[in-house]
Amino acid sequence: MKDVFEYVERNREKYIRWLQDICRQPSVAAQNRGMTEAANMVEALIRELGGEARQVETSGFPVVYGEFQGDKKTTLSFYNHYDVQPEDPVELWKSPPFGAEIHDGRMYARGVADNKGNLIARLAAVDAYMAVRGELPLKIKFLVEGEEEIGSLHLREFVDHNRELVEADGCIWEFGYKDADGRLQASFGVKGMCYVELVCRGANTDMHSSNAAVIENPAWRLIWALNTMKSPDEKVLINGFYDKVAPLTEADREALAGMDYDEEKTLKKFGLDSFVLGLSGMPLKEKLIYQPTCTVCGFKSGYIGEGKKTVLPSEASVKIDCRLVPDQDPHEICALIRRHLDEYGFSDIEIIQHTMTYPARTPLDSPLSRAVLKTAADIYGAAPTVKPMSPATGPMFVLCQRLGIPSVSVGVGHFASNNHAPNENIFIDDYIAGIKHIAAIIEDFPQRMNETAI
């Protein structure tokens, strides 16, 4: 691959410019800001590189589909998204959120790590490989959606109506980072999610808090309901919550033991003295990767503005996400929450569903997994940190595992990329290395598939 890598280095500035161009285009799905322009840019770049491209309409924002022809025996797809998070709070940015400025070897921009850096690195890898070798050793597909940051609301609709576009022998998933120690992470799955809102209503209007002597307070009622759902020792008390959690295999434990997790640097980054329950070592890693959660994401009720306002609120709501592991079903978990509230006398509390996502995993010995791990060791000079499953969530199951497609996550971000936060950034050197890594996967993956066929 020396010839391809040398081409990447010679065209370093061109690839950096590509990334700056798309990062300078706002594409905030939550606000429908710049979405059409960003989708058009992705489509145009795929065409410019010699691929076939079109926008596939959905009930929401379109999916940009791209295809590069090569040896048809193997097909590799790349799942990415062109939407980004809102840039607020803008005042905490050290440079313009959509400026894509480079300072001290890092590019700063909303979406540069999540997910435009990975998208453009993959397109650059295809460009470099074709420029040097003339043709690809496999067929390549790009599936670039515009709603990942708002829950991939219409991705299943796209998949169900366009199965032939989605079919592949493997998929490189959208995200990827380096650990705090500088080693690349390779993730082989994601947790699922049951994201719901609980709403408790009282009187038909807010009122003077003196009425609390005789009028029930929905904020207290919602707090009491929450207290029945989780104990201080982090155990979720919803009956049946853990029933379908798949037991760890010996391979799971081996992968966990080999996974580096820099506890000291992680605690330092977030200004903490310890992890939950004082966990460390294997118990900490097992909880992070293989155990489900139930998290209060936000609580809203009454008055919390400046000064004082003695008010009895008429309504209280809380948003909760339950991160799920194989083989939990988000719809079953939602039903269990409903039953739990009813049994504890809170049948009046309404449940509003927001996100229902299944967990997903890919075996570490699949051809794609082996290709990613081997090439990563070659490119980065050390074996990557293997994460059997990311503690984060995405629509991987809908696009991949549901259809029998293995998927692996690697990318150009790093431990302090500040995704979803001010000063989102990536290192330029990581971006260039990521281009080389994808080019190496393009070379290696079809060979692994041939070995499997033999």
C-alpha cells in the first residue's frame, strides 16, 4: 500500500480542503438549517470522484446514496451522516463553530469529528485508491443520512424501501476515536436505547404555592415515581428489566480483559475523583460495555429562573434513556416501565416514546473484523483497543445486523474531540492516518472474504 499512502501524503492539502469545505456548511437537522446544501455537497463530491450518486427521498431529510464500481464479488458499505448537532453555546467556542480553522494541528468545527471527518476520510480513501490503482478490488457503497443527530427517524423507512441499496458483505460504521492513551479504538457494536418521557399532570394551571397544603404537587409525585425505578446501588428496580440480558461468554470476558480503559485520564478529563460505586478494573469495564442503564437526562417543572417565584407547578416531566445490551428489546422495556408505574400506583403518569433502538453486535472473528484489526495494527503501529460494544447508541441494528451485515466502527476522532460540545475537533494527522486506514481496509477486506469462501 506504499504507493497509495504516498499519494495520500502528496494530496494532503486537497483532502484537508475537502473537509474544511463541508464543515463550513452548517447542516443542523434539529433546526432544518443548511440541510439541502449539505446533502447537495455530498452528492456532488461522490460524482466528482467518479461514483454514481443520488438523493433518496424519505419522509424526512434524504439519504445520499453513492456507489463506486469494482470487483462485484465483495461489497463494502460506509454508513455516515451529513447532519450535525446545534453549535450552542456559541460563546464557549474559541473559534467560529463553522469556521473549520486549524490551530496547533487540530481542525475545529461543529461536525468535524461527528461525523464529517469520517465521511470525507472515507471518500478521500476511495479517491486515492482509484487514482493509484485504477480500479477498486470491491464494490463500495456510501449511505449518508441526514437525521442521525435527531434519532435516525426515517432510516428504517429508507432501508425497508431500498434493500438492494443497503445489501453488503460488511459496513464500516460512522464513528471512531482514539483512546486517552492514543491507541485507536475499534468498536464491534452499539448499545440499544429505550428513550421515553414521563409526564405527570396536576391542576389545570400553575398556582400560588400556598395551595400545596391541599393540592397535589406533580413534581413531587414524579420524583416519588422515579425513586421506585432505581436504587442508590445503581440497580434498576423495574421488574423484568434484566431478564433478557445475554450472559457473558468466555470470548466476551477475554475481549473485556484486553480492552484498555485509562481510568486516571478519564476521571481527570471530567474533573471527577471516582467512578460510580467506586468501581475500577474489570467490574468498571463490564458495567460500561455489557450492562444496561437507566438514566435521568433532564427534569422540568415549575420555576427555576432568576430570583424567586413561589409556585405550585401544574405539570412535571422527565426524560429517561435506558441503554440496552443484547438481547434486550426496547419496546419490551417500555412496556415494563408502564407496568411498573401502574403497579406502584402511578398509572396517571403518561409515557411518551421518543427513541426505540435495538442493541447490535458483530463477531470479532468476522472477515470485516479481522480486516479492520489487521490493517489498524499496520497503519498505527500498535493493535487497536477492542471495544466489543460501544456504550453509545446508533441505528446499527436497523441497517446492518437485522439484515445479516457485520459492522465495525473506526474513525478519525480522539478522546477529547468534544462531540456535541463546544470546540469539537480532530487532529489533522489522525485524519490523514484515517484515510490510509480505510484505503488499507479496501485492499484487505476482499481478500478476507475470499479466504472465507475457500
